[in-house]
Amino acid sequence: MLCFEINIFMDLIVAGLSAVAKSFGFLPHSVAFGELRRKVKTLRRYAKINCDRLRIIYR
């Protein structure tokens, strides 16, 4: 259940960062927007790794 909540939280972060970036005028194809997406993907990967660890611990 915790992993599900973490994934929802990460989706909210992605949506929020995208909205903020667009409101500041970053275009989806700009370099800054690309860097932002890359950082979010990294955060998601870390969240997935931690989710997998939690699953192993709580089995």
C-alpha cells in the first residue's frame, strides 16, 4: 500500500513541476524543461527502488 502512495505522490510532483515550468514559460522542448524531466525520472527511479526494498522488508 505504501508503494502505491509513493507512486501517487511522485505523479503529483511531476504534474506540479510541469505546471510550474509551463507557467514560467519553459516550453516542453526547451533544455530546462528536459533537465527537469530527467531529474523527475531519477526521483521516480529512486522511489521505485525504495518501494522494492519496502516490499522485501515487509514480506
